[in-house]
Amino acid sequence: MNQAMDIFTIEVIKNALVAIGEEMFLALKRSSKSPIIYESLDYGIGITDARGRLIAQGNGIPGFIGTLDGGVQTLLAKFSNDEIYPGDVFILNDPYAGGGTHLSDVCMIRPVFYKQRLLAWTANKAHWTEIGGKDPGSYSADASEVYQEGLQFPGIKVFDRGVANQALLDLIEANVRLPDMTLGDLHACAASLQVGEQRFLSVVEKYGQDITLQAIDSLLDHGDRMVCERFKALPKGSWCAKDVIDEDGVGNGPFKVKVKVTISDNEFILDYSGTDAQAPGPINCSMGVLISAAREVFMGVVQPDVPATEGCFRRLKVICPEGTLLTAKRPAPVSSYFEAMVCAADVARRALASVLPGVVTAGQFGSVCTINLSGRLPSSDENYLLVEPLVGGWGAGVDKHGESGQFCVGNGETSNIPVEILEARYGIRVERYSFDTDSAAGAGEYRGGLGVVHEYRVLAAPADISSFFGRAETAPWGIDGGRDGSCNRIEVYDSSGNLKGCFARTSRFELSEGDLIRLITGTGGGWGDPKNRCRDSLLGDIKNGYISQEHAEQAYNHTIA
């Protein structure tokens, strides 16, 4: 029987759930062994109810916003109630199951019981530096099937009623290049889930399970009501856009991505029909990833001013036939899935740019721009593996310049790995980390943001680099007369300064001692006719070194005295 509940109790419980997500997030950050987790914050954490409905999520990767509840729902479809016990922890990274991305993003999930009743699940998804496969970092720009990309966990118990599955841990240890780091991250992920369970149960103990479950239902319904309220201010109609992914890593491309966005009084539909078939190379993603990209766009457009929950997404519908590069089928390779995810989100924003000019911007540098640098420390025989996404330039808005040196939108709260840690943990010296002022940002009444130049000097051989930089050929798009931005690329020079290689996508490019790796990320597109650029603003860019006087005169048709 439902107990009476007032709005104040609902609000207190809602904020308690949000705080639980934040505490879980910090617990993983503080206990992880991988810089990609504890420095870059490449993970997401949340809580669902017993049915797998998202009720709270900690800060992290927006691209994971549709994966945690999908992972829980995969387990609910696979296991019956009498196969799930207190103390269980499941592990899942299947790209083709609910919530799957690529094999390096490992989801761990724990059921929460109160008096033998399943009330909730705590879940996280974190990028593990090593998960096996043919290449270091489990990242293969030239993979042709998923089996080359690492170990696959199809939703199995890694802890059974609190007891570790030692056979599984031994299997992981034997199949990864950095077992201490990988197993350390596994235990850190499991610990953060237990923190979430303890905090959730403390809420239940304080308010009772009936009140807590009523509050959760009210919280989800509140999210839906807030979205519906925001729908009143949205334009109604249908808008189309298309974009391309230049190449898939094995020489094929370009690949077309199409979307039709329809907004009605109570529905927001993203229809990706017409997108090209899945690619031979690893740029593919699955439907779960596409839903995450759609949720990212939806929240940015609707802006309901409430934490992300299942209720926020009831008005969102995603359509795409099976077998496209956005809805790939096994065994398509997916290690660079983020290129499809970022493009799917960007093309939807592009479709809405003309009708939501104060919300949507011009094209961003449009890629995670990830590298895997492996080698041996110069002072020992210890191997290292650097996994790092890079920042670049965002697109201009109708009334603002693009942001400079930011991670792509899908990476959200991701952070840089500090130079001090890069030089202490890896066999490199950072010789430059600056804005790229040689590649002009997209000109416009408001200009695009600047990319960066990041230079590593290799201190010992053997070493090699794998990378996948999207938008290496097709530049970020400008809007309303704004010029396109610039592309992403990598240059490698030997110790004498001779160009050794220039590429965007590579697997295990061999490096020698003294080689210089120059990572260059793209600039954002501009908005509006460059002739309308404010002269004082342009002079400020010249003074700050963001643009040369010569380029300013050429791009903006201004004579600079």
C-alpha cells in the first residue's frame, strides 16, 4: 500500500540519488589505476531502478548516457530473478548488446537488494587501457572484425554472491598486456558499485522502500513533464542534413550519414534511414551507441534543467535500419566506433542549425582524435601504453566565437592528462602543447575555435603509435556564410627534423628514439559572413596571436593598419 508522500520528500530523495551518482564517480576516480580513468575521466556511472530505467548518472562521458540502462536491460533479458543474488557483479562489453560501445569500454553492474527484494542496479562503464586483441591498447585502426579487438564479456558474473570468479580473472590476466592495470581497474569499478549500493540502501533505510520507489517514479515522471514543457518553445517540422565519414581505416570511404529530424508537439524523431551500410573497417557503431548520440543531441536541444533520467527520453524516438554503419551487425569491427557516434550527433545538430541558431553551433573538429602510443620506458624494461583523446576547436554560434581547445561534445567531462604525468609515466617528453595558430579557424562574423598542437619526443625505442583522427579530409562546416574549419592530422619527424610520416589513421606506425610526434587537431567552422566581423574583435585575435595579420586581411577583407 502506498504511503502518503509530499513534494519535499521527493525532492530530498531526488537530490540524494544525484549525490549517490557523484560519490560513485569520485570513488572510481580515486581508486582506478589507469590515467585514462583517473585523469581523463573516460567513464560514466549511474543508477537504474529494478526494471533498468535510468534514475541518476554521475558526471562523465555524455556518449555513455544511453549505455548504462541498456546494459542493465541486457542482463534482465538474459537472467531470471532466481539467478541474480545480493553481492553479484556482472561484466559486459559486447558491442552488439544493449549499452555496448567498443570492447575497451567495460560495463560493470551490481544488483541492489533490500530484504530480498531487487530494488535497483548500480552500473558503470569505463575505458580500460588494455583488454587484449591484436594491437596494444585494444585499439586497431585497421581491424576487419571484432575478434581482433580484444576480449568480449557477454554479460557474465565476475563476482558471484560476493566471491570473485577467479577463473575469469585468470583468463583476463593471461590475455592483456598490462594485467596489473586492467585488474586494478576491474576492482576499482566493482568498489564504486558497492559504494552506490551502500548509499542507496541508506536512503531506503531512512525513508522506507515504498516511499523511495514512489519518489523514483515521481522523479521519472517529472523529467517527462519538464521535457514536454520545453517542447512548447521548440520549432515544429522536419529538417534534413547529411555528412560524411572520410575513411574507415582500411582504405574505404567516404561513408554517408543522413538524418531527418522531426519535432512535433510531443515527439522528437531522429531518422537515420539512408545512411551507408556498415563499413569493412572499425568506424561502425551499434544501435545502443546511436541512441546515446541521439540522447546527447536531445538533451542539448530540449535543455530540461533536470538530471538525465529515463523520464527525460520518453519523447525521443530513433529510427535506423539494421546493418548500417550506425547499426552494425556482428562481427563488424567497432574499435573506432566513436567516429560514427560523433558524426551521428553532429549531423543532427547540423539539420537543426537553421531553426535553432541560439542553441546549435557550426561544425566542430568532429573527432575524438584518439592515439595509442606504446613502447618501453628508457630507464627500465617496463612497457608503457599511453591512451589519450585530444582537444580541438568547436564551431561558432550565431552570437559567439567557437570554443578553443575543447574535447568533442560527446566526450563531455573528459580532461587532459597533465604533462607532468605524461612525462613521469611514459617514455616521452612533451615539447609543445599550444593552440594551433597556423591552421586558421573558420572565418565568419563569429569565428570557429582553435585546435591544438601537441608534440611528443620519443625517448626510447622500440615504440609505435596507432591513431584514428576523423575529419582528416572533410573540414568542419560553417553556417550562414561562415567558412569551414581545418582538418585533423598527425606528422612524424625523425631526430634530424625530416618528415617521416603524415597521416590521420594508422596502426602500429614504428617510431625510433628521438622521433617527434606532432598531433594537430582541427578548428571549428565559422558563423556568418566574415565581412561582418567586428574589427576590434579581429584586432584582438591578431594581438593575442590567434591569427596572422596577413590571414586576417585575406579572410576578412579588412585592411589592418
